[in-house]
Amino acid sequence: MAKTDLQRVETRPIALPATASPVAGWRPRDYRPEHLEGVVRVWREWNADAPHPVYTLAEIVAACDEGLGVVVTQESRVIGAAVARIQADRAWIMLLAQDPAFRDQGVGSALLAGLEARVTARGVFRISALLPASETRLKAFRNSEFSPEVGLQYFERRIPVHRSDLKPLTELGGALLPRGLWNTMAGMADEKHLIESRLILPLAHPELAEQLGVRPPRAAVLFGPPGTGKTTFARAIASRLGWPFVELYPSRLATDEGGLAAALRSRFLEIAELEHAVVFIDEVDEIAGHRQHDARPTAHRATNELLKSIPGFREREGRLLICATNFIRDLDTAFLRHGRFDYVIPIGLPDLEARAAIWRRYLPASADRIDPAELAAASERFSPADIEFAARKAAQHALESTLGGGGDPELLVTTGLYLDAIRATRPTVSAGALAEFEADIGALART
């Protein structure tokens, strides 16, 4: 996110150690823990009517603890504070604030002088400050020979994982996924458009969604034949939002002490401690299958527990539950009722254009002798996983032939090599399974 309403002021390079001579009678002192309450008070008073500060109070307190703070006091009361952090040979001023009753009395200039003396002793040669562009209280900077920098832009992206989230996230086996997974997904344009518009955009822009009367989704079901990329979509959604990804595995939960129902209850309680999360349950039919077809009491308890957990999960913002299944018709009817899941989204086999895009992803860089369009036409009814398997099969054959003295590897890597791999690969999805999926779209999809 770009921040254009900021300005930067910077001193000229420091050539010699500065001296902390008093300015207008004010003598800065090193920050000590007993000054914390006064620093917090000054910070709040100084920012009461000001724009949102660049640095949070928590960041400022942390910098004070590292010994990079100075204060000015009057009769033991803190009336001004300056805090900086050092990066290489530069010090960034994070706070310069004073009691409003002592403005224009040299307190700010004294604080800057005291701060300069201390950071110079640590090998600093430049001191910089980043301020909101609307900030007008700049007299101390000008008096201390700071000069404004123009033509700069400040960029910032906040990662929605708080320090308090780290422990429960680790215990859940969750992770913050790499950025950009969404853009690496080749093809599947229709599914990507549907998921982006229904799930990602309302969650990524909650204020606009609220303004327009859009309720951000809390839960969705992805269904479709095996290998169509449901798990990949779930991970890409978390990556796109920048939220932690937590996957719950029914088979693993069933081995927990107390059984599957107790494990589900425990996991959802732990997830409630996270500020943000994309929670993914694959093969959810293992938990929420038709209860009338399963006489096991343990299966009924697990299904009931999941049904009870979803409403509580939906009450909090900043989270999304994604359940995936290959066999949506096997899910209990109560599971798919309105109010539990906002959307039931089909993830089908890639069309011709999508297959060509997926093939390009797996072809070698020097693939000018390969026609992706021909491969796409020959791989009808292939899932993304089938295409990946066939591509690896062709590449492995080329490697073995080259090492066996088969000649120039670039001459081996041809369209024909990949067509042979396609013919040797049986599609995961049968014609009958595809017909059932299309029937399920008409009967059960909610988009």
C-alpha cells in the first residue's frame, strides 16, 4: 500500500560527534524505565489532534528499551521525548513530542540535540525522520538544520499476523504462506474470477464492502473432481489475503485423544485466538457425510461438533473457513444449508485455454519446439494434476535418453515427446464422474 501523504526530513551528514549542550536551558536526559508513563502521556497528548502516527506506541516503547530515547523533564515530570532506532549508519527518529504547554520554548531542539549526541556515538552519519505531510510542527527540525527531502514516496504493507498470534498459529501447524501464490496459478480463469469476486475482494476491502452493503463471506465449500486444484485454491486465497493458513486434517484429528469430535472442538477454540486465518478442511465428507448412511456414534458426534462450530466461527471478522470435497453429494444435507456456507463453488476441469496455460507452466524454458495448443487439445479431461504428471513423465524420459547417449537434449524435447506422455497418462476423472459433477453443479452449487 502506497502512502503518499508523508514527508521526510533529514540532516546533512554528520561529520563530527555532536555535543549535547543545553538549548534554551533544557537539558535532555537518557530515557529510563521510570520515564515510560511520561513518554506515553506526551505521545498521546502530542498526537491527540494529529494525523495517524507513522510508528505505533508499541514500536516506540521497544526502541526506548533498546536505549535510543532521551527525555526532557521539569521537576521529574516528562515534558518532552525523542526516540530513534539505528539501521546501519542511519538513525530514524520515531518520536519527537512534547507537552503542548511547552511549545516554542526550545524543548524540541534540545531533544534533537541530545538524540544526535547519542546516536553519533554509535557510528551514525545521517539522521532521518518520516512525518505525515500535514504535520506543521516542524520548527525544531528547521532550527536543528534538518532539510526536507522532496520527490519521495513511502510504501507500506501490514502483515495481519500479530505477535500474540505466533504461538497459537505454530501450535495449530499453521503458516503465513508466500505472497504471489494466486498469480502462479495457471489457467482456471472462470474459477479464479468467481473466487476472487465472491471471496477475496470483500475480505480484502471490508470498508468498501460494508459501504456497499456486501457482507464479507465467512465460509465456503469448494467441490469438484479429484486433482482440480481445490487445495491449491485455498492456499492461494490465504496468500492473496496475506492471512495465516491453517489446515485441519480429519484423519489426523481422529487419532487425537478423545476422538475426532473433541479434537475439532479444541482446534476451533485455538483458532478463535487468531486475529486472522484461512482455515481449510480437505475431504470434509470424512466428517460431514450423510449421518443416515453411517451408524457409527463417533461419526455422528463429529458431524454435530462441526455443525456447532461453524456458527461460532462465523461470528468473528478476519477469518474464512474453506471446506473441500470430491463428492459433494455425499455431504449431510444439514451441512450445506443456507447460513452455514456463503458459497458452494464448483472447481471443474480446465478448459482448452486453461489447459494450454497449465502446460506452459510445466514446459522447460527452451520450449520453442513445443506447441502448447496441441498439447492442450490432446489432453482433454485432464486435471491440472494430470497435466503436471504427464509433463514430468516427458521431462524424465528426455533426461534418461540424454544421459543414455540419446543425443542433443534440445532436439529430444519436442511436441511429440509430450504427446507420447499424454497418451501414456490415464485421466483421473472418468466420463461418468464428470457427468455426475456437472449434475451436482446444477443441484448444489451456490455462487
